[in-house]
Amino acid sequence: MAENKLFKTGRFSAAELAEMRVKADKPRVLYDLGQQLRKARQAAKLDRAAVAARCDVAADQLGRFEHGAADIGFAALDRYCTQLGLDLETVLLPYLNKDAEAVRGVVGLARSWAGAGKPLAIGEILGVRRRRN
């Protein structure tokens, strides 16, 4: 469980992060999105643990998402963007390859789905699937 300790302390090297991403086998788009939000959180001087608690996710789960090693639920991402003062549609626009109106529709549909209690990962919205060997 050394990985959990690393996420809780927030101390990892670039090599360790790269290894975690490879082991997680997550698409680059999840890494890019996580890094964008991580930088916004840090610029706002918000503590990961405090933001995670307000997003109803564990701090280590949020850390894995920020570093591209894990996906995150849509509802948690929506709350995360709210905590950062970011518009979710604007955040997702470059990753969906759709115009702004289509992204509004996707986000509205995802909010309805998540609001009905159905699990929905952000990777599903972005259309990324786990690579198969």
C-alpha cells in the first residue's frame, strides 16, 4: 500500500507518476484533464483534501484523477469544477471535439443521468475506453 501513502502525502517523483499512469492504463485525455484541474486547484491555493471532502470523494481518489491514474465520476467532477469556480461545459469543450451547444447538451444529459443516481464516469462522457492488449 505504498501507493496510498504517496497519495496521502502528495510526494511522488515524476517517474513514480508515470509508472502509476502506465499501470492504470488510462488514456492521455484523462491525464490532461486531471492536470488542468490540478493546476487550477493549486492556483486557487485550495487543499486537495478539503476540496475532495466537498466533492464527496476521497483525497487519494482525487489525487489519482489529477495525475491521470484513475477516472472520476461525473457528479464529483461537476462538484470539483464548482469548487474551483469553473464552468464544467467550458472545461470539457476542448476534450469533446464538439461545438459549445453540443457540449451543453452532453453535460445536461450527464447531469440528468447522475441526478437519477446512475453511475457515470467522466471517461464514459469523453468516449475513452480502457485500451486492450
